[in-house]
Amino acid sequence: MKAELLVLGAGPGGYTAAFRAADLGLAVTLVERGPTLGGVCLNVGCIPSKALLHAAGVMSEARALAAHGIDFGQPAIDLARLRGWKDKVVGQLTKGLDGLARQRKVTVVRGTGAFTGPHTLAVTTDDGTVSELEFAQAIIAAGSEPVSLPGVPADHPRVIDSTGALALADIPARLLVIGGGIIGLEMATVYAELGSRVSVVELTDGLIPGADRDIVKPLEKRLRGRFEAIHTGTRVTAVEAHDEDVEVRFEGPDAPPSARFDRVLVAVGRRPNGQAIGAEQAGIAVDERGFIAVDQQMRTNLAHVFAIGDVVGQPMLAHKAVHEGRVAAEVAAGHKAAFDARVIPAVAYTDPEVAWVGITETDARQAGIAFDTGVFPWAASGRALSLGRSEGLTKLVFDGDGRVIGAGIVGPHAGDLIAEVTLAIEMGADAEDLALTIHPHPTLSETVAMAAEVFSGSITDLYLPRRR
């Protein structure tokens, strides 16, 4: 079997690349090791986690309304039905992808792919059958895997990764989450709302490394009221899994004593799959961490082989992979295209959500970049107050010419709100462009304009001393 274009991996980047290339007239073969298209994101990542986070959010909002005269009582959780609903959401999307592949006449091959030469790929099915595919061009979209910790028994049923957490096998009485990043905190949020007593341990000195501390602070304050404990600057030194529980020991200035948990979720990051695809057999350069270097056209060191998504570097985000996949497909089809995004937004779908894009205050200080900020507290937002969520914050970062170069937002729907600022940065907008754009009232989107007004000194919803 010979493919005009072979795509290895059917995650968001892979299927986007395959579909775009097919639309441009290429004969495409898509190789996927899983039983369904969509990769980690759709099957055991972004989509099922957001379904569960939605359920958790509804329970949280219902509980909060008790203070305002509407008491729904304790929720009755049917875990099997909740799991079934989550799986149905995933199933609808994967079925849709199957249909899109058929409509575009994309050939889907099931099995694990590994290169055997510059123009050949061996595909091994679950039953051990091996077949070889030839290709003229290829796009590597092989994704990443969860990082395991040395000394942690990853094969024990009481020690799980994000995939195991999303399986929702049970609601552990006590859950330890190792890793205070996005994945760890999202799953911690879900299990805490379902009734687990959740503890989080993070090696660095704060949750969600990479985001500014003032943006994370409202989230951390809320989580400390919901979780059993949060330990930052703390290392896990030993994990002993038993039939009935898991014993964990810690180390750090404020480390807790050893404790026992019903389950331990390891969420300390992901590693690229660049070293798991036989790249060396094809002559594709892969570094010691498993990343594949590419140029702006997503080409590897081999002109006919492209790579996209997690295997080409941080940030490991589905929306980055999608845009890279489009570029690779268009270049493979002979079009002029390049990946030239100025910024890539990031979102933690916690409660409240935390979103940021572009240059953070921390980045600017470390790089010696001249900057200023406009910060609007949601305590002055009518919409936020009507939602009972005044802890939010919208911050814009401006350069010396008043152009927006970054933003951080914490609060409900922060992930939706950050898109406006992302577009503003891509368009080279300045403070007045945002401040003079009429936003609907009352909405959370107004806080973006108001943060720009704070910077420009035209804010009327707050009283601030006049700038010199």
C-alpha cells in the first residue's frame, strides 16, 4: 500500500492535517493506534475532562445558591450514569470524525506505526499483525504520554494517571494529586466536587507554574477552602502501594507527615513520543527528550517529513497542534504556508478558570522588557456580582507604546474571554482599540475593555488616582 501523504496519529493535529490535505486534493492515509480517532485529547483528555468539569461546576453552583435562598440539597451521584454521559459525549465526537474521514475518502489504518525507512512505515495491530506502508510524504502527529515518577508504582491499580482518573472507576475517600499544574488541578476539582477529600502536592513554590501569581491567587484561595490540603514547595519521596491504600512520604520546608490515601493521581506533565516511532530508521532527528525540531513550515530535517503537535515542543496544547497541522498539510499540498502565531493562549478549566496569553508580567521582568498593566477587579463588575463570583480579575499587559502584549484572566469563562485578547495581540491592537470597542453590558467581556481603560486612565467604574 502506498500513500501520497501519510499522517501518523489521529489526535486534533493529526486529523486536522489529514482532512485539510484531503480537501486540497492529496490521497491521505491516517494511521491511528487507538480504536477511535481523536487521540488523547478527545478520548481521554480535553473533552471527557471538560464534561466532568461541567458536572462539577453545576454541583458547585447549586451548593453556592443555598446562601441566596435556593437549596437543592445534597446531590445524589450515580457514577455509572455520569460515566455513561461522559462516554456518550466522547462517542458523538469520535463518530463524527469517522464520518468526516469517510466523506473525504481518507484511508484509516488501525495500529501502532513505526518508521522502517525514509519512505516506509510498519504498522502493528493489536493481534501482532505487521504491515508496511509506503509514502511520498508524511506528517508525524504522534503526541505525548504522561510522565511517570521514579519510585512510584505506576502499574498498581491505586496509582493512576489522567487517563485512569477520567475512567471514573470510583470516588476515593482520600485522593492525593501529585502535580499542581493544569491537568492535576482539573481532575482534583472534579473529584473534590464528587466527594473525595483531595490533597495536592506541587514541587514548585506555586500552583500552575507559568501563570502570574496574582492570576492564580483567587483560584488557590478557593481551592484551599475546597481541598483537604495544598502543599507547594514539596517533593514526594516515597510511594508504597498496598491492597487497601497507598502510603506517601514527603520532603520540603513545610512538608506534611507521611499519610495514606485511597488513590494517588500522578499528573506531573507529559513527554513527547518522538523516540517511540522508529524515527532513527528514517533518519529523522529527535533530541534526547523526544522532541522533533521543525521549521516554520513544520518540516523536519527531511524535506518530505513534517511533524506537528506535542512532539515538536511546548506548549503541548491541542489548539496549537491544530494550527500546525493545517500548515503542514498546506505545505505538503504545495501551498505557501507557515506557522507564525504571535501568541498561543493557555487555559486551566478549574473553578475559577485561569487563562493567559502572550507575555506575562513575570516574563517581562525576567527579560527586562518595559511594560505596564491595566487591572480590573471583578468585584466592580455587575455581571460577576450577579453570578456570585467577585473574586475574578482581568489583567492586560502593555508595551511602552501602549500595545497589548499579554493578558491574564481568572474567573468563570476566562477561557472564552482570553480569545478576544489573543486576537487583539495578533492584530497589534493598543489600549484604545480595546477600550473604545463597545462591549455588551452587563457581561464579563466588559472587564477586558475596563482593564484597558484602567491602563489609559479613562476608567469610570473605579476611582483611581490620576496618573502623572
